Amino acid sequence: MMINMTTNLQAALKRCPNQGDVLPVLGQAFHELGDFGQEPSMVFAGPDYPAREFDDDGRTILIPCSFAFWLKRDDYPADCDPAVREGGAVYTYMLPEDY
């Protein structure tokens, strides 16, 4: 398992005036994702989502947050990618415009 965060998201979080409210939602987003190879594999968080709900036939979950970010999980079988030699999930936190 690898967890990444884009540099754009890192910079935006440093400038965020309400980090104390946003940081727990980053953790919540991680826990909302399904297991390896299961759905949902993507989380959209932000002020446009008034309540937690599923979207895209269960492939995506929407969660409310004062700060917009996305989290996606990519699943790699063993030996598929040299960076994930034994296989597994790669989680990437990003701003919506990073996608």
C-alpha cells in the first residue's frame, strides 16, 4: 500500500484557514474506500456535497467538507508496476483540478 498527496493539495492545505476541520475528513475519506478490488474506489469531498452518499453506481462516495479534495484508489496486481512490485493499492489525495 502506498499513500500519495499531490503537491498542489499539500500547498492548499497549508494555506487552509480551517485545517482542524479538514484533516479529520482526509482520514474519513480513506476509511470510506472499499478493500482492494472493491468499490467505492474514489471519494469526492467538498462543500458541494451536503451529505454522505454514493454516486456512479457505488464506485464513488461523496462526503461533505468545507475544503474540496478527491481521493482515488488504484489497484495493482503483483509485478504490474515496478513501483508496486508486490502489488496492492495506491491511494492518491488530490485537488479536483489535479485529476
